[in-house]
Amino acid sequence: MSASTRLEVSISALTHNYQYLRSQLDPSTQFMAVVKANAYGTDLIKLSKCLDELGADSFCVAYVEEGLALREAKITKPILVLHAQLDTLESGVEAGLDFSLYSLAFTEALTKTAQKLKQKTAVHINLNTGLNRLGIKAFELDEMLQLIDGNPQLQCEWMMTHLAASEDVGLRAFTLDQIEQFNAQHRLVSKRLGRPVKRHVLNSSGVHNYPEASFECVRSGISLHGYANDPLIDKKLIPISSLYSSISAIRSIEAGESVSYNRQFIAQKPMRIATVGIGHGDGIPRSLGSSDFKVLVNNQEASAVGMICMDLFMIDVTGLKADVGDTVLLFGPAQSAETLSSQAETIAYELITGIGPRIPRVFV
């Protein structure tokens, strides 16, 4: 793959977003940087080291393997694993990772592992208040606390929940009810354990829309990358990633000729078609081939034509200044991934985390 095809990650944009998010918080509120899924499709280690230097208080990953990679990279701050799998518990406990207690069965398994290794392990009680993905229900809380009480090696200093719709103003009542449920159970847990238990509830959209629930810590991932799930707040952030490729070939076609597989695009007039060196094997959704997908070539908009191929796609450069080797911008500050993802009928999260491994990541 040509070096012209790359994902550029802007450290200055990351710094801006981190500082903006911090400015929305009380100075005493900790910042947990969410870096799961290869730091949202960038580079887990490089991005996490940048955030470590910027002052992130802790990190959040989905799986133990991600946490181990951070430990191997000499990141010593707390690392919360949201969805640890049972066959990775020993290595996670030995590495000093924190664990979300997302079910009673998981808590029992972690308890046995901590006892076996005779090692203290920091845990966060994960309360399910409505997302119904992970976490225990309120009626299970007493049994959870019995497990914690009976095993001093489980060090419980935190309680958490996940908001289901913090970006949707139409569901504000539901979100406020989630926060209220959480606060009621948090009071019971603190009373039962005989000490204050710290809290983290807010994700990126929560930071923007429910600052009153910032509590002792917030978790932010997507907004570090420049997206707020809100067009107005998006203007205060800067997308950190820019996806580039280049033109590999240019040809002229006549009216009636087709482009790409299954003849889904047929020219209505003579056209100039350029081939771009990236495709759905790199994370460019195949569905974009039937949308109004546009890229930028020399700051000129060019529309995709025909089905997206595994390694390539084609664009219409009729009447444009475009030559072989010219740079093509798929998304970045000049063309938001939000725009591209909406054309693919998905979300920016899926687009940016889906950029394939053969695309080089370049930090600038």
C-alpha cells in the first residue's frame, strides 16, 4: 500500500479536545480516557501515551489484552477493564488492572482468581440502570456486596453505570431517571460499606449534557477524537484523524459504460474516472458506493461512482484538476467523519474504529 494512504492523527487537535473537556469539569473531577478498540481506530499505545502526558488520571479499555498492552508500554496509572473475559483474569489481576463487576457470575470468578493469586484487586461496581448490556440490577446489589464483604482482596472504591441515551435530548427524562436510580443505590452502597464510594457515570455526551452528574470522575472517548454527537458542540472540538489516499489511475469513459461491479453505475455522458487506492477491506463501507459519497481532491469535491471494491473505489473527476498521484481526503477537519458516516447510514464511531490495520497511522 502506498505511503500516501494513511491515517494522520493530530496531537495538537487531541490536546485541544482534552483541554476543552477538562475545562467543562470541576478541577477535582478525575478524567478517565477511554482508549478501547485501538484507541478508536488510531493507535492504542501512541494515543494513550499522549493522553498520559496530557494528564489523564486513568484509562478505560474493553478487554484485558488492551490493558496488558498499556502496562507493557509503561503506563502505570489505573486501567479499568469494562468487559474482562474469564480466561484472562489471572493475567489481568497480576498486571494490577481494575475490573468492572458487570455480573454476579463474573464477580465470583474474579473473587476466586484474587484469592488464588493472593493479590488485591481494585473493582468498580457496575450498576445496570437501563442500558441492559452489562451490570447488575438493584435487586442483585446485596449479593454483590456480600461477595465484596467476604473477600478483602476485592478493593471496592468505585461505582459506575452506563447511560443509554445521553446524546438524545428527546430521552432526557430517561437519562435523568438513570442518574437518579444510580444515586439512590450509591447511597446504599456507601452506607453498607461504611465509607464513601467514588462514582463515574458520564460518557462524552454526558459530559456535554449532564455536567451536574460529573461526580468524582468522567469517562470520555469519542469527544477526545473530536466528536460530540451534537453539531453545536462539535464546533468546539477538532477531529484528530484525517484519512488520506491517492489517485492510482485515471481513464475516460463514454456514455453507456459502467463502473465497478454489477454495473450499478452507468455513465449518462462522457466522464473522467479516477481510481483511489483504498476500499472496504480498509474499512470504507461498501454501502457508500450507492450514496452521495464525496471526497476532496485538491480541495475540490469529487463524487464516488460505482460499488466500493475491497482495495479501491472510483470517483468522478470530470472537469476537475486531478492527476495520478494527487492526494484524496476521505475525512478529517475539512470533511467530518460524521458526514461520511451519515452517508453510510452508520455513526462516526463505527467508521473511525473500522479503519483497517494495513492503513499506516502517522502522528503529526
